Amino acid sequence: MNYKVGDVVLWSRGTGRGYYGVVLETEMRPGLPASPPWKWVKVKFTVPLPPELQDGWFRCDHLNCIHGHHEMYRIQTAMSESEKMKAK
């Protein structure tokens, strides 16, 4: 994924709660020997964080880029469909 400064992202490890933030910077960092470099993203979070998670640099594999209007449309569509199903 190509992260750009100003992108809205969701940080999560898959099973826990997600945290929203904004990309401040990106950079490539060396990986382990015999593996490609990793893209790292500096994030300013916009929601309260637990003590073990602070603003800073995160590897791209824990971030999802959120495309605001498109995501809101998809969520609204799913919510409408859910209400239709509940009404049956």
C-alpha cells in the first residue's frame, strides 16, 4: 500500500480495537537479512491510546488506509441492508 502524508489510517493487530490517526511521514527501513525493506509510517493518532501504544513509527503491515467517503458509503449501505433484514 502506498501511504501518503495526510492519509487517514486505522492501526490494529487484527483482533483488538482499532485506532484512527493521520500519516505524518513515511520511510523505508532495512528488513532482516535476506528480506526486503519495510515501509514505516509515522502516525499522529486522533483517539485516546492505551499506555502501551504511543504516537510514533509503525510498520505498514499493521495499518489500513481509510478512504473516508467511500468507507462511509460502504458502512451506510451495510447498515441499511442490516435494518432491512431485521425488519423481516
